[in-house]
Amino acid sequence: MAREELARLGEATKAVGQARHLDDFAEKAARYVAAGLDGADNTKEAYAGDWKRFAKWCLEYNCSPLPADVPTLVGFVTYLTEQRRKTATIRRHIASVTKAHKLAGVPSPSTEERFKVFIKGVTRVEGVRQHQAPAFTLDHFKRVIQAIDTSRPAGLRDRALLLLGFSGAFRREELANVNIEHLQFDADGLLVDLPRSKTNQKGEGEEKAVFYSADRRTCPVRAVKEWLELLQAHGHSSGPLFVSFRRGQRLSTRRLNTDSLNLLVQQYLGRKFTAHSLRASFVTIAKLKGVDDSKIMNQTKHKTTAMIRRYTRIDNVRQHNAAQEIGL
């Protein structure tokens, strides 16, 4: 794009300034969008990445990203559909464009009626089913846990991670960010402090309660205690609870990230599962057992029962079906 056009776009945004290169413009714009967003770090990163993609696309096709018009946003969304992006991903891109316009104090094309008609058509044609992390059964989970070789340090860690992630209904980021100093043991079990989470951005503090289980082989509290004892024996009295290993099963101080959590879940539970399956399975199994939504929400920290329904993975038509209870 010509330098004059870049200058015009820079004046319009009043945030990025004149960019010498396409990537330079998009990177700067993404940082401003991320800085203006409220929410979890991974959410901000996703929105900033979406805005960067939109800004680059606009520059490639000689369009203004800010303010953008309806034909520009329609063209970009069409491009996303051709890239086989999921409906939820497309909606997130639109939300990021809308947020950027709001931050800049200019109207967003996403609010115009003709765009709303267009996106309704996209939803109908492309479908609205989102890809969700599948849920496992409790029997499958127990078999996996009992088969873990805990004679190796990695086995102790992995058993504690899986049991804590499931029984605490942790989000991936929450589980990865648990520190040793966040743990409080007592006669009833374990309390885990969450200084910050997706639904607690102001650091007001939340807790998750984990209880002793009758079966020692699948007890999350005992599993965490045993892993913690090994950490402390190697001088780890604070910092990340779940760390990686160097060669030869030697402990490192490097915190496991969410990608590592996904790989561990797939290693033990199967490739179709992810770290988020631990949380989704907690909700699904609890619902199948008839647990009240308020009790589930007290652990998951969901704010509405609608989110509980969304998280419930009851895909088999014979599961949780009123047809078997009508008394014929």
C-alpha cells in the first residue's frame, strides 16, 4: 500500500501512527486493542490477534480497518468462512473489530442492520455448532488414574495434575497458574486460592474446595500431597505447583503451560480430549448424578446456569433422557 494511504490510516486511528510495513501497523494496532480490553490474558491475546488479522487483511485489500465500513467487514468475514473458520471464531473476530471501534470512539459496521442480516445468513449456512472439548466417563477416568506409574516422579505429578484439574473443575489457565503457596490443607481436604481467574479479573479472590476420597488410588488431596512432598524434598517450597522435567526425571523450575497440559491429558485419556475436558467432564458427570446447578457453579465459578448447560456434554440420546422415566 502507498505511503499516503498508510498515513491516512494512521491519522484515522490516532493510535498507531504511520507504519512503514504491514506487520508493523498490525502489531502496533494489536497492542493497543489488547491494552484497551478487560478480561483474562488469553482472551485479550485472542482479541488482539483477531484485530491484527483484520488490519492486515484490510491493508492487503486497500481497505480502511478503522473506521471500517460494512462492505469491508463483510469481505473479511467471507474470507474467514473460506478459511473454514468456526462460527464461534468468526463471531470473536467481529467482537474484536467492534471493540476496536468502540475504543476509538467511532461507529462499528457490525452494528448496522445490513451486516446483521449478512451474519445471520452466515450462521445459517455455516452452522452454529461449536467444537467443544469432549467429556470422558468417570469409569474411564478412574481406570486411567489407577494405571499411572507413580514410581516415577512424572507419574506422581501427572496423577496429581489430572485429579486436581478434574475434581476442582479448573480452567486450563487456572490449573497451570496454581502455586504451592496457593494450597491450604486441613482435615476436610484442600482449599486452592485463585488470586485471579477468567471471572475474577480484579483479584478479589476465589477458592476451590477439593475433598478426600474414600479410594486412596483416586484421591485428589492425597495425590497433591504426595507430589508436594516430592517437590519440597527437592527444595521447591514456593512457585509453580506443576513444573516440567529435565532429562533423567530431574525437576526443573519451569511452569507447565496450557499446551503441555493438553498434551498430558491426551497422553493419558486419549487424543480426542484436551485439558478443558477435565472441567467439562466435571460438569457433565455432576449433572448426570443429579447434582444441583448451584453446587456445580460453586466449584466451576460460572455466573449463570446457562453456562452450566453449555458445558454439559450429554451427547448420547439415551443419557439423561426423560423417556425412560415416564412410567410406561
